[in-house]
Amino acid sequence: MVRLFLTFILFFVGISLADDKVSKFESMVDNYVKQNFKEFEIVNMVKIPKSYIKQIPEDFDSVECKSKGNSGLYLYLSCFTYKDGKQNGEIPVTYRISQLSKDGSLTPVIHKNQKVNILYINGSIKIQLLGTALESGRVGSYIKVKNISTGKELVGKVIDQQTVLVEGE
């Protein structure tokens, strides 16, 4: 009976310690993101994959996050934990970001001078080309792009963070 009681207590202490490290990690990542990703209007942390929660070290004193990209709705980060200046873990984290930037304008998903895929459709003909965005744009907006091989400027609709759809006559 005493053994069962002690096992029960140790189980809850273990859960409590695990929750503490996750809370500490989330708090430190939130602070880091708010200080270092000011170009995005951060809404909230969406998730840390469950399989990675177990990999959060028990003992760490700082975090550093690097962007793996964004989709216009989500910011994907790779966050590193450090103890005494040495990296001791890497955890992927996803944040929801606002479509609006801090000044109230819509956040572009394609930026000027970014390399983009141009999907050209004319009837039943579909061609994928490589191009450069001549303007910034958000999903659904029309921007100018330049075909890298021909130098021709085209206008197309932004489909996602790397694709512009150009429809022929």
C-alpha cells in the first residue's frame, strides 16, 4: 500500500516537472519571438509537436529560434535550447501570425526580388517557369513577375508563398 502511494506521488511529481519545463520553454520562446521577429504580428503559439515535448531538456537557460519559413498564416521555427552556452536541444515550433502587419496593411507572402515559380496556363497548356517577383503581394493579389529565361514581364495571381499563376489569352 505504501509502495503504491509512493509510486502515485512520484508519478505526479514527474508530470509536474514535465509541465514546468514545457511552460519554461514556451515562455522563453514567446519572449524570444516577440523580440526577434518584429516583422510579423504574432497571434499565438500553435503547437510544439507532442513527440518533441519529451525532447525538451530538463535543464536549459536560454533559447534561440530560427525561421524555417512562413505560409502567410503560420511562422515555422526551429528553436534551440542552451545550457551554459552549449546547445542541448532542437524543437520545432509553429506560431500563428496575423495577415495584417503592425501598421494594419496585409502581410505579403511573396516579396519583391524573391525567386518564384510562375505557373503559366493557356487553355490546356500548362508550363512552369522560374521568375523573379517585381512586387510584393499576398495570396490572391496580382503582382508583376519577370521570367528569368526570357526577361519578359508578366502579371499573375499569388497562389502561395512561392507560386504565381499567369493565365494566357
